[in-house]
Amino acid sequence: MEDAAKRLDALERVLADMIVKQGMLNRQLALLMQEVKRIEEESRKMPALVHI
């Protein structure tokens, strides 16, 4: 029974770590999307390149 409790405790720590990492990934993705949007807006202000 003690072994099962230790394994459960370890799984809870792993799950908590995964939740924290997922939050960090979500934050990085939000920052990346914000930067993409900024670049898209800037590129619309640039004159179009003319290919001859």
C-alpha cells in the first residue's frame, strides 16, 4: 500500500509539472501569435514589391 501511495505521489508531481509546462507553452504561443499579428500589420503598410 505504501508503494502505491508513493507512485500516486510521483504521478501527481509529474502531472503538476506537465500542467505548469503546458501553461508556459500556452504563454509562448500567445506571444508568438501576437508577434505574427504585429508583423502582418507592418507588412500591410509596406509598398508592394513590383516584379518585372
